[in-house]
Amino acid sequence: MALLEVKDLRVSVGEEVIVRDASLRVESGEIVDLVGPNGSGKSTLARAIMGSEGYEVEGEIRFKGEEISDLPMHERARRGLTLCWQEPARFDGLTVGEYVMAGCEEEEWARRCLRMVGLDPDEYWERECGEGLSGGERKRVELAAVMAMRPELVILDEPDAGLDMSSLEDLARLIEWMREQGSSVLLITHSRDLAEEVGDRAYLMLDGRIVEEGDPEEIVYKCRICGGDLVCGAE
Amino acid sequence: MFGPAGYHADPDAPRVVVLENRVVNVREREGLVIEAEEREDGVRAELVVREGVRLEEPVHFCVGVPWEEGVQRIETRVVVESGARVTLLSHCSFPRAEDVLHEMVAEFVVEDGAELEVRDVHYHGERGVRLRAEYELEVGEGGRLSSEFRLTRGRVGELEWVSRGVVRREGSLESVVRVMARGEDVVDVEESVRLVGEDAGAVLDSRSAAIDGARVRFVGEISGEAPGARGHVECSEIIRGDGRVESVPKLRVVDPDARLTHEAALGTLERREIEALMSRGLSEEEAVELLVEAMLRG
């Protein structure tokens, strides 16, 4: 039984169909890439799997064998599924500690997760998420908050956006560390280096459809010849 | 004893404790005179901090009704004499209230060069109480009065709050109000301050949330009546569900050399903030509560 199995998923907003007949699976312990050009529907698929409001969803989403399409987002999260959002919100007034602890019961573990993303918890714990953080720091806090949950499956939606090459190397190590801690990963990325380095398998998404599944290097190559905007770290 | 509104941890701290209409404990300090008397229709308490006395430890003013029903009427006069200083921690708790009326008539006099800081935390239980409060505030020359009213846990009930202040030359008054109203709660706050002395200043800062049908009305008025008077009214309100908010900053400039400003923001919580917290396992209600509490903390 796959950890996550999505079958024939169709996601629309009003009349507009954004994802068509998408199927994918993530096995326990796997890191799976989802690549494709901008606007191909990757983030919409991620949000639909997570249960975000505003989408009409048809098809099957099974998590640990259970059909979760009708569950509200927090119930999906309580079953071990979470999403690392592409653009973290500001959370004015909320402290870093409060945000990281929102899905976590062990403060020591949450502090360790902050350290793992390169933020000193003693310095950041009481800092406000809104005005107190830069965009890059907010992204790191988002990653720490996800890890603090100890999820069974995390969907990382472009965690590399806005990070430089050295941060990408850290990010690759971080994703591997997530796996060591028991989390499987569905990784949405525009980074060729990241996709090839950490992915066990990969899917290619074009125009709202998942069109290929295979080895990350092969899928990354096909993505590029299909006009996908994958970049390597030096570009 | 009094639940989430808090209570003094130190049993020796200076204090007045009023349970419904009974004075159950008074503890003075050198330079702090407290007279509290029970009357037929309530309690009258007067606190005077003598001239030049600067109390380091806060004075606790604990009032409440710990049972389901009751009427509490309190008349308070606080005088901080010239050059004196005190912090008043007011805990008003009604943890089991089902049908409770709390009426407060208060007068705060801050004499020349004196300082009074008031932190007023309320807890009205899970059903709320009817609270009617009327404050008269007077700040003398060079005096400073800063007050903070918080009712952000549990329910409100019905809150009617009227406060009128007068600030003399180089005096300052700052009032912070933080209220979270839900369901049937009704909040009506009217604050007004007259800046009658040269270079007097005032800030009225209100933040509230009206959630799921609650109604909140806030009126903050500053009148600049002397040269160099400076005032600012800031209102920031969050609406959720079918809550309703009316936020009215009012400025009156009588002296042409007074400068008054206001800033108002009405808004809803961002959906993506709520969803980010839901994706960590918080229910929508829990996510809203955490975000509103964070907003009201500032």
C-alpha cells in the first residue's frame, strides 16, 4: 500500500480546470520529485491534496489507504500529511516559537528543527514572524515548522525558491535528514540540482496533466526539452 | 481563586480584594492608603498614593463574582499625589458567570508630575457578563497615565465602557483596549480625551475582533484645546464570520497649534494564514483563535 496515492484527480476553480486526470503515488520512505513548467498545475495539485479551500476536486486521494478527499485540512494534517507552503504568510503578531509549536508538542524538538534550518532558536524564538523576519528567514521558519510536526509525508512546494546555491546544498541535506527522521517527501521544485540529487523517482507535469514518471535525471531532461524552466544551481 | 484573569502570586502584595459586594482583603503599604467600605448597594474603595511615594511593587485590585449569578457595584477613586508613582494590576474575574452584572464607576486622579499605570485584565467565563464601566480620568501637569484593558479570553457578554479624560500641560494619557468578542457578545467602547494644557498628549489605541455575529463599536475622540497638544487615535479591528464592527476615530482641533492624527484599519484574517496553521493540524477555530490572540497582543 502506497503512503499517498492520487488517482485521476481533476481540480478546478469555477469553469477553469487546472489539474486533469492526475495520478501519482509516494511510497513510505521515498523522496519523489514533481517537476514541470510554471503554470503546469503543480502547486494547485499540492494544495488540493492538502485540502485547501476554493478548489473543486474530483478523483481519489488516499493516504495510508484511507480516502481523505472529504476530510478538512486539519484532519489530513493530524493523520500525518502536511504542506510546506511556497510563499509563507506573514503571521503578524505571532512569534516564531508559537508558529513552530503550532503543530508540535515538544519544544526541544521544535528548537532543534530551527537549528536544522540554520536559525538559532535563542535568537529567533521570541521574534515576530511578520516584521521581524526577512523573506528567506520566513521560508526557513516554514521548513522548521513542517519538520517540527514529524509528518509521515510532507509536500515541499518550491522550498528552494529564493535560496542561493549554498542554501540549496543545505536544503538537500535537510530533505535527506527529513527522510532519516521518518518523513517521506513529495518535492515540487524548479531546481535541477535538487531534483536530481535527492529524488528517488520523479513525475513530469505539463498543462495540468502528469505525463511521465521515471528516474529524476530522465524526467528533468524531458522537462527541459518540453520548455520546463528547471535551473541548475549556477544559473 | 479568580481563574484566568490572574491573581497575585505574592500573598503579601499590597491589594484590595472584593468578592461580589464584600471587601475580603486589604493590604496597605507605607505611603499607600486604602479605604474600602461595604455599602448597601456595593463597595466603595479609595486608594491614595501619597506625595512623592514611588511604589515599586504593583498594587493588586481584584474584583469578581465567583458564582453563577450576582450583581457587583464598585465605586473607585484612585489618587496618585504629586510626584508619586504606582502600578495598579486589576483582575476582574467572573469564571462561572451566567447572569452577572458588574458596574464600575471609577475616578483616576494623577496629580502634577505623578505616574499611574493601570493594567486591567478581565475574564468573563464562557457565557459572559454585563459590564458597565464609567471612568473619569484627570492628568495633572507633567503627569502620566497609561492604561491597558484586556478581555481576550472566554466570552465578553455585554460591555458598555465610557471613559472621559482631561490632560493638563505636558501631561500624557495613553489608553490601550484589546477585546475579542464572539457570538452574541456586544462591545461598546467610547473614549474621549481633552488636551487642555500646552504640550499635552494622548494616544487611544484600540484593537478588537468581532467573530461569528459579535458586534463591536469603538469611538475614540481626542480634542486638542491648547498649543502644542498632540494626539493620535488608532483603531485596528478584525472581522470574522458575520461579526460587525464600527470603528470611529474622532478628532476635534480647537487650538490651531494642536496636532491630531488617526489611523484605522478594518480587515479579515488572511485565508492562507488560517490554512497554514490548519496544515499543522489546528482546526479552523483554533487557528483563528491563535491568530486573533496574536493580533490583540500588540
